[in-house]
Amino acid sequence: MQGSSRTIINMRILSIATRNSCVRDPTTIQFLFEVSRSLHDSIDLSTIKEKENNHSAHLVSRFIHMVDYDSEVERHLDFLVQCRGAFGSMSEVKEMIVHSSNLLVVKATRNDISDVIFVKSCIACSEVTIPSIPSHLKQLNLYLETAEVALMAGLVSHSDGLVDSALRCLHNVDLLEGSRMPKDIDGFQSTLCKLCSLIVMIPGNIERGVTSILRNVFSILSSLSWMLPSMKAKVLCALILTVAALSQNNLLYHAIHDEVMGNDSLFYCDQQYLQELFSFSTVLLQSLIDTVLQEPIQAAQGNLALDACNAVAASFEVCQGASEICSTLVKIAKLSLSSNNKYLQSTIKFLNSRGFLQRGES
């Protein structure tokens, strides 16, 4: 059987075999692997329709996702390594390999399989696979996912290295891709918020500076020429909230591994640590005001100013500096929005309740 007929049959086999339940039988797994490899090898990337190619990749990805070796996690990892070598032309499949490899770490951790060598092998599998995926944004997401898994397993140095790789990807992300407007803005902002959430759990590095990761994120964002003011302002708000979270005597959450100490333990009442956070927050706040003023659309500028104002009020105790910033942002919002604007009114009410605005400013 040749050409498209074989492809159609292989796709049908995979579709039926992975429709409802996990695939556990070794003989069935091997058979479906050969079917998948035949499907992969029959693809002519120069001529095949993109829709058919995507469907084939989706079926192979689903097969890999449905495979379950139960407690034989080493055998499962060997299967994933085999898939990585067999399906090199399918980006979606490589993404699934990373997800599955990371899931093995979670499974091993939850089931108290304390084989550090196995866990490191899983993370290495992900780390080697990610660079072969063409999308920098997808690479960024996968590096962050793997870094979180490494942290959960107590591998702090691995997590640090993966975050560094994620930051290199961030530097190369381009949502324009030849168009006039950025694509997938929400997805990009969600990824950066995930990065900020992860930073809260990562122990600070004294040699590099406890805000080194945050400063790198800020530096990279400042260098991305395609970033719209609205996007940058929202990310800056996330960075400010992250700094506020790190300044707490008790962090909001920690890595689940007992040996991973949070910054609240490492730098408890350390004035130098708190001063570094404060110094960086000053830089962020000034950049936030400048970014809001760069928004060309008046109504959007007003809403951005209010977003920024709420982030500041949620992050800082009442003090002269924070009050002055909130006052400045409220003035920007008042120049851009109607006095009857509900968001403006509710923000002013919130600021008054916290004591951020002086009498006469509301």
C-alpha cells in the first residue's frame, strides 16, 4: 500500500486506538509507535497540506499522551526518548514529549520515587527537546514549566538554569512575525505573569543579587521594540506585585520540596535584601508612569493609569512616595476619562479607604 491510502489508514488506526482510554499493553504501544512512525515518515513537508500535517501531528501527540507504563517510569522515559528521535519533524509532538517528561517528574515526586538520577534524566530530556521547537514563545512556556518541575523536585540549580534559558527565549520572542500588530498578546502576558509567580518561589542568589531575575526581565522588556505600552504596563504591574510579594515576612506560597528554602527564610529581616527590593521597585514605578504616558489612545491611557494605580495601592503601605505616585496616576486618568467613569470612581474610593489620596484630590 502506497502514499495517501496508507496515511489515511494509519491516521484512522491512531484515532480509534487513542479515542477513550490509556494505552498500557506493551505490544499495543509498540504497534502504535510503528504506525505513528510510518505516518511521520510519509509526510512530505514540501508538498503536504498544513491542515493534514497538523492533524497527523495531533494524532501522534495524543498517542504519546495516552501511553501509560504505570509504575515503570524508567521504561516510560525510554519511550519518550525513542519518540524524540522518531518524530523530529512534528513540533506539536516534541511539545508533548516535554509535557510527558515533566509529568513523570511530578509522578515520581508524588509517589516518593526518590531516584534523583531518574528525575534529572527527565529534566534533561525536556531541556534537550525544547530548543528544537521553532516557536520562541512555546519554548519560553516549556522552559518555565520545566523550571517549576525542577524546583518541585528540589533541584534549585537546574531550575535557575532553566529560568536563564527562558529569559534568553524571552529576548527572542517577536509577536509581530511580519505583521503590523502583535499576535497572541494575552498568551504572552499570561506567560510573563507565570514567570513572575515562579520567581516568588525561587531562592534568591546573593552573588547575582536577589533581584537579578526580575532585573533581567525588566531589561529584556525594555529592549523589545514591538511591545505596546498597554502590554508593557501590565507586565510592569506584575513585576511590582512580585516585588511586593517577595518583601513579605511570610511568602504567600513556597516550593513544595522541603529542602527548597523561600526568601522569607533566607533573608528574614535582612535590611540589605529589603533595600534591594525597594531600590528596584523605585525603578519599576518610574518606568510604569513613563509607559502609561506613552499610550497614544486617550481612553486606554486612562484605564492603564487606573490599573497601575491599583497595583501600586495593592503593593505598598501608605507612605509619601506611594501616595505621590497614586496621585499622579489619578490625575492622568482624570484627564483621559469622564468623571462619571465607574472604574475611576471605584479606584478613587479604594485609594481613599487606604489613605493614599490627600483631601481635595478625590
